[in-house]
Amino acid sequence: MLDLLDTEKHFILSHLVRGCTAVDFTMGNGNDTLFLSRSVGPDGKVYAFDIQEKALASTERLLSEHNAPRNYTLIKDSHHRAKDYIKEGSFRVGMFNLGYLPGSDKSVTTLHETTLEAVKAASLLLEHSGCITVAVYPGHEEGAVEGRMLEEMLSSYDRKSFCITGLRIVNSPSSPFVFLIEKK
Ligand SMILES: C[S@@+](CC[C@H](N)C(=O)[O-])C[C@H]1O[C@@H](n2cnc3c(N)ncnc32)[C@H](O)[C@@H]1O
């Protein structure tokens, strides 16, 4: 059966070049940051964002436990302010894994207002031929709103500049789904 997380990673790897810059827009426990850090390699760079101090602490721990290359910067700030840290056209791959930190306070979740702003900003900061994945969890109320509003926003992107694919399990509407954003 299709594994959406594997599909996301496969998509990222098919756009990533070793030594490039990657961004984890929702650091959480650091699993995606670790994946990106290893994939870009020691000459690459990873920026990772989260608003919770404990996300930075668990990510730092995970990265050092796994001897990840020292190619990362962990940023305690909201992803919608990414442009304060990353230059336009300077990152190659990015990941959003929306929702709340697994095993933690569910009220600290991504919110559609900042998520939409962050995805829009990320699309502008992205290099040409780069890609962004956005995993949405519609099983909780805010996740369902984020999913609908993202779909509306992404549907309006100019087809000549972006190709946006949605991957969802059509007979399980509350299951997570993914948007794959490619910049031409
Ligand atoms: C589903 S978790 C991410 C899982 C993570 N990628 C991993 O590999 O463990 C979502 C994370 O987004 C964070 N978050 C919520 N709002 C945010 C915002 N405005 N900017 C950045 N991160 C945010 C939450 O604190 C939470 O840690």
C-alpha cells in the first residue's frame, strides 16, 4: 500500500542535490530535519523552524544521537517568517509536516493563517527546479481547515511557474494527504 511519508521522501530525493540547502518548516521531534541533514550531506545546509523550545531540544538530541553532519541551524520562530532567515531563490527542497507535536500538547498546532503565509513565502524563496512537500492531517478540525484553504490557494498558482500535485486516499477522507509543489 502507498506510504505517504515514503512518497514524500522519494519526491524530495528526486529534486535534492547533495550540497544544496533544505528547509524543515515544522521541526517537531526532528525526524525530517535528520533526513534532510543526512541527504544534503556535510557540504549542504538545513534550516529548521519550530515555535516550541522543546522541539528544538528534542531535534538537537536526535541529531547528535545519530551523528548528523553539523550542517543545520535550528530556529525558534514561526515558519511564516522564513524570509527573515533565507534568501530568495536559495533553497532547493522543503518540508511542511503540519499539525501538532506527536505525544505533546495538541493545542499547539499549525494554524491556517500562518500556514498559508508560510507556504506562500516558501514558494517564493524556493529555487527553480526545487520542491516543497506539505503533509496535511485533516483528522482534526484545524487540519481540515488548513487542507481546504491550502488547496484553494495552491489551485490558483500559475501553471507556467509551478506544478502542484495532491496525493490523497480518496476512500479515506480523514487520512493524511500531501501536496507536492514543484517550481519550474
Ligand atoms: C507534526 S509536527 C512535525 C513533525 C516533525 N517534522 C518530525 O519529523 O518530527 C508539527 C510541528 O509544527 C510546529 N509548529 C506549529 N506552528 C508552527 C509555526 N507557526 N512555525 C513553525 N512550526 C510550527 C509544532 O510545534 C510541531 O512541533
